[in-house]
Amino acid sequence: MTSDIKIPPFEATPADSIAKIAATARASYQSQKTKDVEWRLVQLRKLFWGITDYSENFQAALKKDLNKAPHDALLSEIGHCIQDLNMILKTLKKWVKDDTDIEYTWMYTAVKPRIRKEPLGTVLIIGPYNFPMMLNLAPLMGAIAAGCTAVIKPSEHAPATAMVMKEMIEKYLDPTSFFVVNGEIPEATALLEEKWDKIFYTGNNAVARIISKKAAETLTPVTLELGGRNPSFISKSSNLALAARRLLWGKTLNAGQVCMSQNYVLVQKEVLEDFIKELNAACKEFYPNGAQASQDYARIVNERQFDRMKQMLDTTNGKIIMGGETDRADLFMSPTVVLLDSIDDPMMKDESFGPIWSIVPYETLDEAIKIANTIDPTPLTVTTFGSKAENEKVLSQVTSGGATINDAWFHGAIPTLPFGGVGESGTGSYHGRASFDCFTHRRTVIEVPSWMDKLLRVRYPPHVPSEFKRYMWINSVNPDFDRDGKPMSGLSYWLWFVFGLGGPSAKGALTRWAVLLASAYAAFSQYRKFQG
């Protein structure tokens, strides 16, 4: 029983120990042991067992921090991590191989171009409070897979989960490579004073700017997973009952503390009343005795966030058409929908990041798209429930980090798909292969054989005009477009392109064939010599 699990009280890591922790993590990386793929796989397998063995501990911690139901903890946090981790374990050996499927012209074949995958180094992961387990461990998986060492700074606003995470990582993972630093602003500040090879931050835009500014002092790359004022589109083509049910789920899971959930819904006026009826019906179905009495409904993380959202509701000029009940002592805020007549309303100024959201009526889809692009031109998520043509128009004209058609942010619920923002909603992505890439440097490597020096004569002084002219013939390009930028086609063009090796003249083509055959002969001779 998770209720019987005792979680130690929150304890900050001594600030004066943080420099030593960072130095230890750097020394572990510099030892070269993390570059061994088998070492990485061992750590990832141990993490799998750590998550599995601590499943009930995490459930208890999430219940304590957010009143998150065990069902939600298993689906949206623990299960999400396990699925992502399983995919990494199955495919990591494939990911780490040199990439030879890259584009280059035929004349560089002999130098064997390839991309080598190398870890960035020692990284800092700063996590949020809303999914305090998954949003810390998912980037950690990518860091381990890439061969990095890492320090995690969980949110102090989810203290129970932070303590369970620290205990689990210290018990299961390499103690010189992976650390959890707990604390508040002083500890976070001390961490930012250290030099990292990458900082991965999930949270709000205000803190993201502080981190980015500090990272810029040492030219440290950052990945920022932020939020936004996310729109959803409902038209007369929508299945209103289905849309209401799915959007309500997206805004009640974790009490709406989901960065991908809709901040407002644009509803075509002729179906507005019907959509409102469907919303209220769905809410009654979800919570027949009210959301506060439901074991499935989470709570707002703390009083500060509760007061922020309550202020939005208290100052709105709109009409509450669903919900509106609040209880500060219980940190309860019911699923609440406000019908607006202006996008300048206080409900629209900031991301709600809770179970409250707005409805904005519109006449035409063009008007709705214009409204969305005015409110937030780069939200984290767009959801749309219209016809195929309407959905395509929304995707084409509204930018977002990710998008879901006919559901609420389901793209972010699939653990192995790339997830990230754009513009104000973030930079970079992770989950699945993207997590590996997030902490990996793609290093270009070529190998120039000795026998190629005669072919490279043109680069050495003294420069000979005739050799330079021949080089220009070999490397000249016959464009497949005219001077108006229009593509050229036709049988004669393609025959010459293939047999002339792309050269603009017969003399250039002959030279190219001569060089190609000479290179092939030299390569074959070297192969015979090696075989002999």
C-alpha cells in the first residue's frame, strides 16, 4: 500500500558541496568510461529496475505532492518512463553507430565521410513540479544513452518526489556519474555558477531567460522545454461530444497542470451553445459527485499557483459557463470554463497552467487563425477538431511545437516521439531517439588516403592555371533550373545529366570520367594490395 510508505522530509543539498558534485561528475566523464556503450546500457538497465522497484514510492510521493491518483501516476509518469526506456535499450546500439548515409558529391567517396556520435559531456537537468518524476528522468535517460554524466535539480515544489528520486538514483546508478541536488534558489544559483556542457531546463519562460542569460556567459548550449497559450479549434464540422470529452480530459489530468493543454478554445459561433452543453455533460460524467470528491482529481501544487489562477478568475470580464468552485485550504480548483468576448481579457494574458480555460467564439476559420496568431504565434501545442481541409489549414497557418488532430495533446503522450517547443515555447526536443540526439555531438570525420595527393595538387602552391582550370571543369555544376528559377526537365536533359556526370560541357564530362575511373582503379589496387 502506497499509504504505508514513509518518505523522508525534504532536505536541501548543502550549497558548499555543489562545486565538488559538479567536479566529480566532470571527472567521471573525463575518465572516458561513459563512452563505452555497454557501460551506458548497464546504467539504463539499472535505472529500469530502480523505477520498477520504486514504483510504489513514486506513487506515494506524487500523491503527496499533487494528490495525483495512482492510476495517473502509472500512466503519465512511471509507465511513460518505462516505455521510453525500453525503446532506448532496444535501439541504442544502432543509434551510436557512425552515420554513413549522408549527402556528398561522388568525388569525395574516397575520403569515406561519416558522422561520429559523441557525448556532449557533463550536463545539468533542471526539472518542473507538474510531472516531477517523468520530466526529470526522461532527459536523464537521453543523457545516459548519449554517454554523458548528469546532475539533476528537481523542483522544490514537489519535495516528496524529489527525495524519492534522489534515493533511487543514489541506490541504483553510478555514484560518481549521476547526482540529484535538492534545494531552492540558492542551490539552483550555485549549480548555474558551474560550467556545464549542456543545460536542459523544463519550466516557465521567466526562469528560462535567467538560465539562458547565465548559460550565454560560458557559451553553454541549452534545451528549453517551456509552455504557451495553446489554442484548440472547434468548427461546425467537429464531433462536439467527442471534442468536449477529449478536451476536458486534457485539462483535468493533473488538474490541468500540463504545459500542452489548451489555454483557450476557438469555437465557431453556430455550434457554441451545443459545445457548452457537451462540456457540462462530459464534466458531469467524469465527476458525478463533483471533482472535489473524486479520487481521480489532483490538486494545485501550492498556494502561490492557486492564488495566481484565482486572480485570473476573479478579474475576468467573461462569463463562467462551467465550474468556478474553489477551495484554497484544499488547493482545489474545479474544471472551469469562461466564455469571453475579448481576447484582451485577464484570462488570456498568461498561460493558465491549471484546470481553467477560455472559449473564444469566431465566425470564420480565417478569423480564428488570425486570433490564434495574435495571442501567441509560437505555442507549444495546437489541437484541432475540424474537417480534413480545416485541420490542414490550421496546421499550415498556425505554428506550434507539436500538434494533435481530433484529440487533446496526444502527440505528447507517446513516449518515443520527439517533443519540444518552438520560439517562445522552447527550443530543442527529446523523448526516444530525440533524447539521445539532444545530448549528442555529431562529429564529422573523413579519412584522406595518401594516394589522393596528386588529385589534390591544385590546392598546393605554386598554383598552376591549367590545373586550376581542370579542377573547375571537374567541379562545375550543370543546374537543373533556368534563370527564372523554374526547373528544367526532358529526356535530353536527364541523359546528359547522367552520362555527363552533371558537367556543363563535354570536355568537363570527359575529365570527370577520367578522374572517376582513375580513382576507382587506385582504390581497387589498394584493395588488392590489402587482400594480398
